[in-house]
Amino acid sequence: MKHTHLIAAALAFAPLWACNPSPREASAAERPPPVLEGAWHATRVDVEYGADIGTHTVDVQPAIYIFSKSHYAFTAVNGFEARPYIGEKPTDAEHARAFAPFTASIGTYTGNDSRLTVTPEVTKDPAGMIAPAPADYELLWVDDKVWLTTTTPDDGKIRTELTRLDASVVEVSPDAAKLKGVWRRAEMIIGTGEHTGAHLNDMQPGYYVFAPPYFAGAFVSVFSPREPLGETPTEADLGKAFTQFTSFAGTYTLEDSTLVFRPLVSMNPNSMRGRPFQSIKTEWAGDDIWLIYTGTDGAQNRVRLTRVQE
């Protein structure tokens, strides 16, 4: 299975200054250290090997990376070409071709002044959840941007520039601000169909990370663990595994108990047309929050999110 590159970010570090700094250096020294927490997007990618060798700016595909105190969320369209939309009745192979060039992962991270280590808790590839393996990235702060470097199995390097997303693009209500942090999908109640009823013990991993007004979500959307992919999976095998996983990121609002997700990047290319998702009613239950989806037939599906302590 061809591995697509992940894009990661960096922790702050204190630079060493010359004994007699210039006015520019002195001004920079007076600035507070950069902070990783928040939302970022990829603005430049330098590739030093293969067919995509060179510097990429205008053709960088949508990608959002969010960091809380201890958790990360990566959602990125890989490569340098937009994916085609999926038809009304796609095959497993067509799903695979649409979903394969996409990175989706939420988990924990640690780091120091030159490296970032991420460990997934939920990811698109089932193998990454069956046996989570930490991934290391070199990192560097340049002014207010984060540069990161990842090395491919053939020792090629990919350097990515991340720029912080503007937090003023959407007004953050007090209710929306309450969601800041990491939330786990803890329970689901299905109103109709094959899986009608409450699901608690069979809930598969799923998380949301909120950095108002931005968010990212990733979860396994079935009620049993996905089977691991073999050494040489077919496109049909990939499609079956990937369609049981959901990931998207963008901005959100929460007003009058109504939550609206507006995706900027999504594993499903059809969801990247700039239109908001269905409005979701919310209901607080102590420190937890229920997301309530109502279908056209009036049936409800309810998902309970519980906060992850960091």
C-alpha cells in the first residue's frame, strides 16, 4: 500500500541570540515564544524527490492541522491535484481512489525544540489503530510559521510550511467557546434501521478537536473493529475499509443549541464544495454534550461526546 505523506507541526523553542543583537534581532527576542496550540494550514510544500520535486504553493491542496494541549488532528488532501467528485453509486474501487490520497489522524503528541512525535488513536488505515506506531518529524519555527520535515522510506525529504489560521473569520459564541478542547464519541443512539438502539460498549474510536472557530473530527463509523488490510490490498479492499471511516475539518458555529459544521477539507471530496453540513441540535447533559441528527423521516440519531482531560 502506498504511504501518503503526513504533515505535522512543531513545538516552540527559545532561539540563541548573538551577544550583540541587531535591532531586528532584539525586537524578535522581545516577542513571546510561538505557541503550537490552535489551527494551522499548509501554505507551501518543498519536495526533493520524485515526480513532484520542487516548490509547491498555489497547488497545495486543502489541509488543516489542529493542536490542543496534548492532542493533534491532521486532515489533509495529499498530492497537488484536486480529487474528482464521487458519483451517486460509487464502487469500492472508486471510493478507494477518492479516499486514498487523504491523511486523517487524531491522537496524542509530544515534542521538544527540534522534533514532534505523534501517536494516533484513530486513523484512516486500520493498521494504525490495531498497532499504533509513533511517527517523528523534524521541526523548525521561522518567524510565526512552522516548518516541518518528514523523511520517506527512500530517504527523500518533504518540507512543509504551516501558517496559523485566522481565528477572527467566524464569531465565536460563548457556547461555541465551551467546546474548546478534545471530545470523544462515547455513545450513540440510533433511531431506526438495522442498528436501532443504544450503542455504548461497541462504540469504535472517534474524536473531535475544537480550536474555536475551527474543528477537526475523525471516527470509525461502524460498531465493530475494521479488519486489517493485507500486504497487497486491492482497491476494493481499500474502499471497504475507508468507507467505514469519516474525517473532516473546517469552521463551526454553535448558537441557540444549533451546531453547524462548515467543512474546508474532508475525506469525501463531495463535501468540499463550501456548503455547510446539516444543522445539528445539541443538548448538554452535565459535562457531556449530545449531537442530535434528525432525518427527513423524523427519526433521530444521537451521539454523546465526553470531554477528554488533558
